[in-house]
Amino acid sequence: MRILVVEDETRIANLIRRGLAEEGHGVDLAASAEEAMDWLDTASYDVIILDIMLPGMSGIEFSRSVRTQRISTPILMLTAKDTIRDRVDGLDSGADDYLVKPFAFAELSARIRALARRPNEVLPAIFQVGDIRLDPAHREVTLSGNAVELGAREFRILELFMRNPNRVLTRSMIAEHVWDYDFPNVTNVIDVHVGSIRRKIGSDNPTVSIQTVRGAGYRLVTST
């Protein structure tokens, strides 16, 4: 495999390159997101190993940019952070897997092999459900072509619904996506946010609506 390692800590980058080279992989190193973009302009890769904390453009921003360009190369994100919020941010930016530092090289190698086995499908840069269009990379939502202003958490909830149309999402699933599990009064807060989203996308919208599933949670229902 050919692997791009985007890591600004020289010691870690060299350790990863040495270990991967010993396994027979071709490895290119980039110390910044900007340098990694240059590599992607000239070569194709089977896996990208990406550190979140980079100088200049962050790993999160880089991942979003890569997906916006419809580059579907699997991304394994590395970080010293390990909260639910950090994991969700990384995965929602387009990463496929998440590994916390410090890590065992054997686990890194196993995760790379698992990513390489996945079908190399192009990920949608834009989500369209009914007449609602959501752009994760630019944090934009439109309804029939008109901009919809959503708060940060409202955006994340709507994005979760649009990634899972017609699927029942429990409040626990929504809480994990948007807040830590121990967020106080999370059920009531979710209900308030969903109510606000409903008003903003139109409670009488004929193409898409957020349905309450009694005793379970919510479901984004589309007629198209």
C-alpha cells in the first residue's frame, strides 16, 4: 500500500514511517495540511494517517477539504484527545477511524489493514433530502434554495438525521453525536432543539419532516 502520513511531530512521523516501511508499504510524510494537499495533487494513496493538531490548517479542516474535493481515500485520524466530542468531530469531518495517542504500532497497522479492505466509494460532499440541502464542509443548509440559519447543535442534529433518513434515532444516539453522555437534562434539550429545527425547515414541508416516534426517538421522513 501507499500511505500518506500527515504529522508535524518529527519523531512520531519517522517512527510511523519506519514501521510501515518495514511492513513493505510506501510512505510519504507531510508536516502540515498544506504540504499534504500538495502530495494529493501529485499522487494517490490507499490510506491517509492524519494528526488533528497541525500547524495552520487543522486535521479537521483538512479532512473536510479532502471530502469536499470528493477524495474518498480512507482517513485514520490520530489525536491525543479522547472525549466523545473530539471523536465525533473527527468522524463527522470525514475521517473513517480514530486512534488515540499514545498507541501501539500493532494496533495502528491493524486499523490500516481494516481501512484498506473497505470499498473505495466516493463519499457525498453534499446531503440532499427532499428540498433540504446540507453542506457539512461549509456548514450551510438551504431549503428550496434559501439559506436556513441553524445553531451549531441544531446543524449537527439535522446532519445526523440527513445521514440516516427514515431511520429511528434515539435520544441517546443524538446525545452521543452532539453532547457528552453526562450532559444534564439532555432529553429536554434535545426536544427543544428538534422543535426549533422543525420550525426552521417548515413544519408543513411536503417533502421532508421530523417525526416523533413515541417511546423511541425521532425519524427524518422523506416523501422523495
